[in-house]
Amino acid sequence: MTAEPTTPHTVKSFDEEIDELRTLVSQMGGFAEAQIATAIDALIRRDGDLGLKVAEDDAELDRLEGEAEAMAVSIIARRAPMADDLRELVAALKISAIIERIGDYAKNIGKRASSMAASVPVQPVAIIPEMGRLAASMLKDALDAYVERDARLAIDVMMRDTSVDDLYNSLFRSLLTYMMENPHHITPSAHLLFIAKNLERIGDHATNIAEMVHFQVTGQHLVERPKADQTPLYTETLPPRS
């Protein structure tokens, strides 16, 4: 396939295609945000059916990701874009793939929420809604930065990742203590720990989107940020299950 010749008409058409792709990626982001919120709602309400619905609805996000990928590849093949335009299309490809991965984390949270619905409530679950709110708001702002080409907002998203890490570290310590004191609650506590880790990873992925947006807008890579997740350094062991 050869690139189309450049005319005022094709330039306008190209801009419209870029806008359409940007809108599709934004739609994916909105869907992923809703998936996160619904999965957390299923956990708090102890609604197993709602958790399973989140898992089932992930197929729609997979479909949208495939549509975005096909659209971006088609534009690249037909338009042979250069410089800023090429960066935008590559960013759309990468961001759509990241959003699809975020959807997988929401799907996992939904499944675990469903598994926990019939178990005894675990006290440290109170931290999860705040983690979910922060992670979802980071994703929303990262996608807003993408749509609006706002490098400053992208940096703001990156700075907030440590807040999610801090909550995860706090919950990790609380859950270890809780499992030591309540060994018969280890299974639901383990589910909760994986849910918290999924939310921490969603925060990381939202930050990755923000980094891509910053590069897309400015052409400059930022220095790699330090991670605030200290759990790999935590060596205290759990008691055997009774």
C-alpha cells in the first residue's frame, strides 16, 4: 500500500482520522474506569454476580483495543506519517494496549470480589475503595492529558503514583498483621492482597500512559521515577495455616 499524496483535503482527512482514533482510545479509557469502579463496588457490596459481570464485560474492551490497533495500523500504512504525527499514532497503539491490560486487572478484581462474596468480611478491605478511587482518577487524568495533549497534567498524574503505592504498602502491612492474628481468614485476605496489587499496577499503568503523553507532546523522555512499593523488602513470614 502506497502513501496518499498530500493535499489540503487529505490533510483535513488525516486530522479527522487522528481525532477519531483519539476518541476511540478515550472511549476505551472511560470503559476501563467504569470497570474499575464496578469491580470495587462488587467487592464492597459483596455482590458476586456483579463481580462476574465485570469479568464478562472485559470482552468489550478487548474488542475496542483490536479496533484501535487496526485503525492506527491502517493510518500508518496509508499516510506514512512523520515526526509528531507518527509519535501520536505510536502512542495511541501503546496506550490502547495498556488500557486493555488495565481492563484485565479490573477483570481479575471482579473475579476475586465474586470469590470473596461468600466469605467472612476482612477488616483491611476499608483501604481498597480509596486505592480504587485514586487509581481510576489517575487513569482518567492520563487519558484527559492524552486527548488534550496536556504535558503538565501528565506530570501531575505521574506525581500521584506514590499515593497509590503508599496505600498499598499500608494495606500490605495491615493484611500481614491481620493474617497472623486470624489465620483462618488467610484465603480471603490473600484475595484482598491480590486485589490491592492489581490496583497498584493500574496506578503504574496510568503513570506509563502519562509518560507516553509527555513524550508525545514534548518529544522528551522523563527520568525514570522511583517506586514507592516497599513490599519486596518486607521479609516477615506468615504463620502456618491452622
